[in-house]
Amino acid sequence: MFHLAQEWRKVDKALPTVKMLPGERHRERVLTVEEEALYFAAATSEKMEQHSAPRLLHDVASILLDCGLRPEECFRLRTENVRNGRIEIQYGKTDNARRRIP
């Protein structure tokens, strides 16, 4: 999303580039507590509500962060995926994608 914001010239600041360490096969980045708070503040701001349903971005981000879901897993969620207080992920990108999340 940030790359699109840069492309659309909605932000002036560029984020630092994440570099992989020698031997790494994929990138991982964990948000700091401060970054998460800033993100949620921006997601519920007046400006954001002009572009999307109120709190939608906040709710989706909350599910992604709290449950450790991939975006495509979150977007596929339906009411029937919630059973006995757990979110059931039936299929996904990897062999470990099938899981139940409390």
C-alpha cells in the first residue's frame, strides 16, 4: 500500500529499504509497537474514512496482525470460517496454511 501511496504522490517520505541477510531466502519484517499504533491511528483518521468504509481498514489490519493471517487468507474469510470461537483456514499458500486460530 505504501508503494501505491508513493506512486500517487500522497506521501513525501520514503521508507527505508529492507535488506536480506546473507543466506536468507525471504523477507520478514515485524512492526514495532509504535509503527502499529501509527498505522491504526491513520487507518481510523478522517482522511481515510473519505476513501473507504469507516473502520474497514482498521478491522482488516487488526485481523491480519492479531491472527497472523496473510492478506489473501483474510479476504477469503466468510462467516462459516468461524467455528467454536476459532477461525478455520482451510487452504492457503503453503502446506502449513491449514490451521485453526483462537
